[in-house]
Amino acid sequence: MRPASYKAVVDEFAAAIRSGALPAGARLPTHRELARERRVALATATRVYAELAAMGLVVGEPGRGTFVRDRSGHDGLEPSRELPVPRVADLSFNQPLARGQADLLRLALRGLSTSGEVESLLRQHPPGGRRHDRAVVATYLLGRGIDSAPANVLLTGGTQQALDTVLRALTRPGDVLAVDALTYPGVKLIAREQGLDLAPVPVTATGPDLDALDRLCRARPVRAVYTMPTVHNPLGWVLDRGSRDRLVAMARARDFVIVEDGTYAFLDTAPPPPLRALAPERTCYVAGLSKNVATGLRFGFAVVPDRHVRAVTASLRAAAWGVPGIVTALATGWIADGTVARLEHDRRRDAAARQALARAALAGLDVTAHPASYLVWLGLEPYQRPDRVAALLAGQGILVSTGDAFAAGPYRPHALRLALGSPPLDELGPALRRLRAAIETIPP
């Protein structure tokens, strides 16, 4: 009998998992058992499981073995919104809305319809936006500690487009992009689509391990570092001033670009200066109005150094030609009249109240979070597989994200990421207590 080929074994397992012949939770043979059964080298057996893990079909747990993953759709970039029972709470995605925002929208749209030349909203806007609109955003950013000329502010269709455009303009396929080992899933998607070599940097309780980043830069030509230093997603940390200074010094010494994501930065009222303020010549700052105003308002911006403005503008032109006039007018109008500032104030109070509920409901569990954010990182016990926990919770009407979605490297954390911003406030506490009770039913 000839040994099975590597690809044939992968295909056989994949077909059995997808058909249900190997059900979720099934324990697979050890690497040595598989090598012996299929008459392949141990390294080949390891490669089989590595490819199945990369396909999202299995998960390896140190000391316990390799298991078929529950594929109910509670991880990754697009978790399933379908639940087997009536929904209790969606804790997988933040869509915070304040009471009365619908009325604000109606009022703003009426204002647009009666102010100035309405037809101008239907005409082509330039890539990066008109100078007046850029100036409104530049003024708004002064409140975040960023003093930038309007020419360096480029408007986009949301933070994700800003991030995608900046990386597309400043990197090439094969370039090394360093990210936190636990990071925003959207940057993983961009790296994959653009062919970037994603290099995970180990994380500590207070930020990325900068010693490890320095070793990475010594070993490999890091082109850019993506970071979320103020209210990190998913861990909630705020990088201290000393660490920011060290990261900036490293960027100058190793000649890499910093891509700073300020999506949740508005939630911290007194953070250290943004990296963009410390190193404006090599930092691109991206953010938008998704979490502080509304996820459906696809309006974002990138603040880029002088030497990169032309390249990022060209990338924006190639992607979308120009910014949408109506959305831009609505967003800049809300920024200029103080609506965004008021909503951010309300969001901070709301997020702090939700964190207090979460701390009470999850007291005694392994919780990591900023005290005024919409995110909770909930560590699980080694015997509590995140995909199975997520499936158990889905059966009770609670949708969560597993830690896999945030892992930039091969390590798969035993954790859930809980988004607190979507359920009504009076329903959040009961939902979290129900979540805790469900997790505690899982036996060792």
C-alpha cells in the first residue's frame, strides 16, 4: 500500500468535516497516530493539520490534541447573524446608537435640502475631498491632539477604506507589516488581499512587546507597523507616553511607517499625544465616524505626511475616484455644528455605564477592558473551547466573537471578544449574566 499523498489526506479530512461525517468537537488522531496510519512522515502529518487549521476546519489545543471546529459562524470577519433561537443579544459587533439619532438625521437631511446649491452634492468631488471639508476635519482633529494642514487630510468612505488605501499606497506585495498578535481583524483581511507579509508582535498587559518588535526589525525589513495605541481593539489598552516615544524612535531608526488607528480613541478623555503628533513625518493616522456616530455613516479620513499625500490620493482615485458628496456634507455638517462632539460625550458616558455592568456581571472571570470602552476580552479556561462556547451561547440567543478573529499569528487564544455597544442598556446586564451562567455550565 502506497503512502497517502499530503494533499489527498487534507482533502479527505476537509470533505469529512464539511459533510458532517466528522462532527464539531471530534478529536482527531495525534500527529504521530496520523503519520503511522497514513504512512507519512511526522512533518507531513503536522503539515496536514496546519493546512486544515488555516482552512478554519480544525483547532489545535496544546496538551489536548486537535479538534474539529464548530463552524456555526461565530468567528472571523463575517460572523453569522443567524441564530437557532430568538436573539437575546448581539455581542459580536458594536453598533451603538443614541436615542434621538434618527431625528438628528431627519433634521440634517432637511437642512441639506434647503441650504446652498443642492446640485453641488451630486457633482463629482475630488479624491480626498474638497478643501473646505478637509479643513473641517482638520479642525476637529485638533481636539485629538493632531495639528495638521487640510492638505494632509484625505477623506474616505470609512476607516476601513482609509486603512486599505494607505497600506496600498505605501507598501508592495511581500512587504512586512508588523501588527499586534491580537489585532483588528480588518487589517488581517487587507494584508491578505494585498499580499502583505503579516508579522505578529507579542502583546503584554499594557501594549505590544517593543523588545520583540525591535528584534523583528533587526531580523526582517519591516515596512510598516499597524497599531491602535489608544483604546486598543480588542484589549482596550492605552499605550503610555514612554512606549509611544520608544515606538517613534524605533520607526525613525528602522525607517518604517507607522499606521495609527484612532477608531476608538475618542473614548479616552486624557490619553498621551497621538503618534501622529510625535512623528508627523512618518505616521499615517486613520479614523472615522463609525463608532462615535453611526456604523452606517461611511465617512473616514487619513492624515498622511507630505511625502505620501500624492501616492495616497492616487490610490483613492483608483479605488473610488472621489468621495460621496451627500455623506461628506452630512458628516462635516455634524462636525462643524458640534453634533459629533455631543455624540462622543454621550458615547463615553454610555460606554462607561456598560463597562460597569460588564464588570459586575463578569466579576471573578478573566476580564480585560478599558474602563470606558465598548469592548471586553474574556479569557476562558483551557477546557472551554471558544468555538464550542460560542455555539452554546448561540443556542441561547447570544452572538459573540471568538478570539480567533483577532489572532494575527498561529496562536489561537482561549477567549471571547464581547462587544457591548449594540444591545439596549437595560438588556445588557441580563444578557451578560446569562452568558456567564452558560459558560459556567461547561464541566472541566
